[in-house]
Amino acid sequence: MTRAMFGRAMRAVDATAPTTDMSAELASLAMPSPVLTASGCAASGRELDQFFDITKIGAIVTKSVMLRARSGRPTPRMCETPSGMLNSIGLQGPGIEQFIEEDLAWLRARGARTVVSIAGESVDEYGKLAQKLRIVEGVDAIEVNISCPNVVNRNQVFACDPEMAANVIQTVRRQSDSKTPIFAKLSPDVTDITEIARAVVRAGVDGLTVINTSLGMVIDVETMRPALAGVTGGLSGPAIRPIALRCVWQIRQALPDIPILGVGGIRTGVDALQFILAGANAVSVGTMTFNDPSAPMRVHNELAIALQDRGFESVSQAISYGHRAADIFEPEDEGEAEPE
Amino acid sequence: MPVQVRGEVLDVRRAGVYYVLSVTAPGIPEQYRPGHFVTIGIGGEESGLILRRAFAIHQVQSRGVYGGTLDVVVGVQGKGTRWLSERRRHDILDIVGPLGKPFILPKEGVPCVLVGGGYGAAPLFMLAEQLRERGCRVDVVLGASTEEKLYGVLDIKRVSSMLTITTEDGSSGTKGRVTDALPGIIERNDSAVVYACGPMGMLAAVADIASEYRAYSQCSVEESMACGIGICMTCVLPVVGDDGVTRMVRSCIDGPIFRGDLVRWDEIGTIPADALGAPALDAS
């Protein structure tokens, strides 16, 4: 009797645990999950490891590191906005040397796959950062942050100019181990994101992270001054999800083969699914990790169920499925589609 | 190590202009030390208010009918705190804690002063109890702009050697500020440690007075934070380290309790020019 009940309980568990193959690839980086953290939303993984096993997700994307220690911008650095937040941190960090000695060493000892995000103020600095990373272990990929809006000269966001973006990527590519995949993180604040995407692909990038924050602003009506000390800041969270998704979609249409890491306001498994259907090979959970420190792991689990519910046996089957030939869609009128 | 738990609301009761929220939080009371805080998710899983709100832990009970429970004191300041004040019994909350570094307690039974501004009094109750258990004299000063913004006057009276109340409008206790009363208390009792929680301006003034009287001070700061666990870098303030170098440190995991004499109070909201990694003076 007891055994029979136990057996039934076991079968019930088996029936609900999704069997989806969650393995994912970003260029040559193979991962057991398509869910990563996002740069600037996970520090270097140590704090989040208290809430879930960081080796179980795709990878930790570390906070953008610069050549030297940097204090960042004054406070207030943050402001809540509808379904999102503005930040103006200004790339506070320890500098590459200390990052390698402490953070990267910890991640390697912990056995977490690591995508190291780098940020420079000049092409030369990006090159030097790549040189430093070339000679250390534990760098599974490099994400080149060419799109941080919180830099001194906001007219010099590399990702807003195809030539400048390509220069940075060429330099990093030259200075890096040829086996290390390099991703460029793009800004949505451009007229045509596919133009920038094409430029960095030509420059030798292995994949694209789509997208960074979008520049925004809030005025405090009590003080009647900008709410952030940095005046403007990067908008993130679910508020930018449709923009991020549109960017992934457009780039996938323009560049059918480039690996894409989709980022922007992902909160749940079905949010992640939207990005994968739009063409992302993997996704990052960013700002929503502030809301729920277990979010990357939870999104992984929810995504496995969401895929299985729709008949997908693996993540890879669902990639770009939203782009499938029009004849299997319902007949559609010309012009504006109805919102779902 | 902090845990993330689903807590069940047991009670929300009014206390002056504040609300005291009692909630089950298995795993948190067991690890609690005075000064720890929790963060609470706002509005449920679909909420447009995506940032958790941070609260100093007011009281904990490790055992009892409900297992581990804790209380926080909520001052309604905006949509998020209003939502919390409107919770009812059996509602479920997403709670993370215990977070931050707690107050450091003296090894010996030295005289201590506890200073609370408004609902900043919240973390001082269990601190007072633990100090008393160590044989410390515990003087308490609570202050607010007006009587209804004082918190916990009757309760803290029970655990304090002497309680002093100040209000700026004179509606309760002595008219004035906590810092008007503090020097006399330190002098009379030869206080060795000053613990403080409240607005930044009050903390700065308390830290100055403590330094003046060569008392050690422990201040619990309130900086706006997005994550509470050390990953967002929004809640930084300039603090001098053991090596004499000023760094922009996270109030969530390097604090919220700081030695008052090490915080560069006047420069909060700036990057001091000599802080580690500060922009070079010749740049822009």
C-alpha cells in the first residue's frame, strides 16, 4: 500500500518535471541553460550564489570592469520608474587587476561559467583590457560594453556610431585569444540598430548582446530638479522589454546566423521565451534580479516548462520560431497588426 | 546567510503615523542580530513597482505558534509603503533577510546611549535588550518633529535605564532635537558607545557629538537601494577604510551600520576628490 502510493507520487513528480533540453550555445560557449545574468545586475556572482547555485545557469555576466578603479557617479544613482528603474552608477568598480585577482578567481574556483564585461573610455583602453584578460584563466567569453550611457561624454557612446563601434571590436578581437568569443553589447538609442550590428559583425564580433539600457530621465517635483545626480540615466526593467524584443527581432532578420544574447526586462520564463522566439540564442535576466534575487534560476525553470507546454523538446528548436514562414500564420491584414 | 522566503502577514497595526507589520519569515529570526534589515517585494509578481523596500528589523520571535516571525515598522512615504500598510492577515509577502552588517556590541557592560529619530527607533528595541543582558546601562533618546512621529515610546521605556524624548514642536518631551539632549546624557553617564538610527542629518550630528566626547558611535544609515544584497551599486556613500582610504561603499552589505567617525557625512551625495577611483581633477 505504502509502496504503491509512493510509486504514484514519484510518477506524478516525473510527469510535472519538464524534460526540455535546456542546453544552449553562444558562439563557442556551451552552457547547460540559456539563462544568464546581465552585466551590472549580478556584480560578480558571489552575492547571488547565496540565493541559487550560480553554476546551474548559463553564465554569470560580470559588471563592466575598467582598467583602473573607479568611484562612479554621486548619489542619487537610482530612481524607480513605471515597471522599471533609471540608474546612473557610472561604472563603479575595482579595476581590471583586482577584478582578475578576486572576482574572476572566485568565479573560476566556484566553477561558474563567466562572461567578462569590459568598458573603456578609448579604443586603446578596450585593447588593454583584452590583453589583460588574454593571459588569465576563467574567461569563457568577453562582452564588450560599448553602450554604457553613464559615461562622462554621452556623445561618445561607441555603440551609437558604426565606425567607432567597429574600431573597438577590431581592437578587442586583435588583442584577445582567438578562441574566446567576443560579444558586443548594443544600445537601443540608435536610428537603425541593424546598421551597428552589421558593423560590429564585419569587425569580427562573435555575437551580440541586445540591448543595454535606454537613456531616460525623471524630474523630482518636490525639489524640481533631476532625480538623479547624473541628470540622465539608463532605463531598464520590464518597461523596456518590448524595445529589447524589437531589437532582437530586427537583428535576427538582418543577420540570420549571428548569436544573440537577448536582454531587457525579462521577468518570467514566458518573457524569456518571447526573446528566444524572436531570435535570441540565450537571454540575460538583469534588473529583475534586484526584484527577485532568485530570478535567473526561476526564469530557467519557468522557461523549461513554457517550452515543454508548447511542444518544444529543446531550447534550440524554439530559437527564431517566431520568424517562421508566413503561410503557417493565421491570415493577416495589411498594415498595423492587432496587439495581442 | 540571507534567505528568500514567502512570509504570511499576521498583523498590520497602526502606531502613530506608522504601521507595524508582523509577518512569518522562517529562517530569518534564527539568524537575526540587532541592526539587520530585510527587503520586501512590493505589489506581487506582476507589480510595476519593481524595487524591493528595505526595513530595519524591529522585533523577532524565533519560536511560537507561527514559527519564526518578525516585525518591521513602515512609514508611508509613497506607493510602495502604502501598499505594504494596506496588507491584511494571510497576505503573502516576498521577504529577503537578514541583510547587512549588525550593530557591534561591547564585550563589557559599558554605558551606552541609543538615539532614534522617528521610526529609526525600530531596530533599537532588541539592541537595548541585548545590551542590558550584557550588563550595559542603556540610555535612550527618541526624537521626532512631532509627537505622533515618535515610535515605541512606552515599549522602549521598559528596556531603558532612562528615556529622553524630544520633539521639534514640543508636543512631547523636551522641545528640540535629540542632539540637544545627547551631550548631557553622555556627560552624566560617561557613555562609551552611541548607537543611532534615523535620518542622515541626525546621524551626522550624533556622530560628531560622539566623537567630541570620545565615545564610539555606530550609525545605521538609510540610503535608497535597489537590491539590498550588494549587486546594484546604487546605495553607496563615502566611508574611510582601515587603511585610511575613502571608498564609495555599499550601505546594504558594507553597512547599514557604520562607525560614525568613518562616514564622510558632509560629502554624502558627492564623490570626494580623494576617494578611491574618483575622477581625476583635470577631467571634465
